[in-house]
Amino acid sequence: MRQAGRYMADFRAYSDRIPFRERSETAEIAVELSLQPWRAFKPDGVIMFSDILTPLPALGIEFDVIKGKGPVIASPLRSREAVAALRPLADADAALPFIRPILTALRVEVGNASTVLGFVGTPWTLAAYAVEGKADKHCMATKTMMRRDPALLHSLLNHLTESLITYVVHQIDCGAQVVQLFDSWAHHLSPSQFAEFSMPYAERVIAGVRAVRPGTPLILHANGGTGKHGLLASTAADVVGLDWSTSMADARSTFGPSRTLAGNVDPMELFGGDAAIAAAVERCLLDADASGAARGRHILNVGHGVAQGTPEEAVALFCELARGSAAVLERGAGARVPASV
């Protein structure tokens, strides 16, 4: 889901000495960090090194990434005046001049050997970050606004939705062949809250992009999506990303054989040794395949991202097993690994 990361020694050689925004907004560095895992492991997708908060400064919401703390927004949006003062993303090239050279260079470097992916946060996740000002396990400020002034929250979500449509289209025009929409904070929402404050806005982004760039596949990943699969089953996205809190078999039963699913091996399985990794991959492949009914409708992945400290050789094995998935599927359901393994 997020290839470039702190699990790679080559990545840490940059992150230990260069601040995050400098890395993600300097084209040469961002291209190098995007390519590191592709050179090492040859996955089927090369994901642009960036952050879901990257477009926010173009709208007037400044942020920084503090080592050990994550993203911090010094002036959270908590008033009508602050939301009304936001700028539209009218000219993405002028506001985010590093995106085009990053994606253009990645397409040249990768050629036809892999697929270049862009990514964005969903309106809900960006709104929650903008209101909280930082990660908050209770999402307290945003949920207070949700209950006391829902119109203000909807106003912010509307503004972000329109800007994200522009941003996704810009990524496609710059070279992204697939774009992933990450609802990283979906787990903060109950199903009814998700149905009101997240999914309609994500679907508007998808519809807005489809209207002008209909040929580009879009992935929607709602972290903590268990309990929301009935809602997500109606998404217009081409692919639904799954975290590891659901079984792939249950997800396949909900979404059906025609929906392409991505995921959903628990990232902690990559700490378990070769046999455990192989068993987890095989089980995921067979459950997603639904005894052949969903053949070709699964992107093997971990559930949300490779965790810091994961051995690089474990990532290499995971990718090797993915490339050998056809043999597992040919053996069919008889090769299914018991859940107790």
C-alpha cells in the first residue's frame, strides 16, 4: 500500500538527515525514494513517494511532519472563518510544482516494467487532520464539530472534495496510471458516520475524476473498514483495499467474485519467518480466489503498509510468493492452509 518506508535502510539514509517535506517535495529525492523498493523487490506497482497531506498547503493549510510525532498542523481549522478562507486548487502545476516532474520521471524510469501509482487522502481523512491538527485516537475536535456544527464540517468536506478531484486528475495527467484513495481515518467512524461524512465525499471524488479521465483505475482503501463493507460494496471504485481486520473469505463473500480486492495479509506476518509468511500468503490467495470464481480479481498486498522494522528479506519473500501465486491457485482449494497455521 505504501512501498517507500522506514523498513528500508536505503530509505533511512535519507529520512535521518532530510526533513519529510523536503524529501517529498524535491523531485529528485522523491523519485529515488519511490524507486528504492521497486529496484529491491520488483513489485507490480511503483507508488509515488508523497503524503496524503501534500495538497493541503496549496489550499492554505500548512503542515509539518515532526519526527516521532507525525504530521502537525499549527493552525487547525475550527471556525467558519477559517474554512471560508481556504483557497481552491485551481492551478495544480503552480501550487504543487513537484508533482509533475516526480510522476513524469517515474514513468520514464519504470517504462512498461511496472505500473506507476499516485495517491491521495480522502476528504474525511484530510478534514479530520485539518481539524485535529495532529493524530488523535479519539478524533475529539472533529467529532465535536460533527455533533455541534455538522454544517461546518460538511462545508470543509465539500471544499476538500472539489480540490481533490482536481488533484487526482492532475496526478493522472502527470503520469499516474492508477490512483489510490486512502481513508486512513475511516476507523474513527461508526458505519452511520461513515455513510454521512466519508463515503459520499470519496464517491464524489471518484465520480468527478471518472467524468474527465474515465480510463484510469481508482482504488479505495478504508482503514478499519470492517463493519462498513456493506457500504463499501456499492463504491464506484475499481478496486477495494482491505485491512487485515477481516478475513479475505468474508470480504469476498460480501463483495462478490467480480470485484477486484487488494490485500489483506496482516503486516505482522512478515515478522513470523518464511513458513508463516508463506502460509499467510497462500491462505489469502486462496480465499480471494473463491475457488476460481474470482480469478484475476485480487491484488496481493499487506493490510495497510509495511511496518517499521520489518526485515527487508521478508518483504522480498512476500513479493517472490506473489510472483508464484499462479501455482498456488492452480492447486485450488485443496491446497488451502488451515486457519490454525
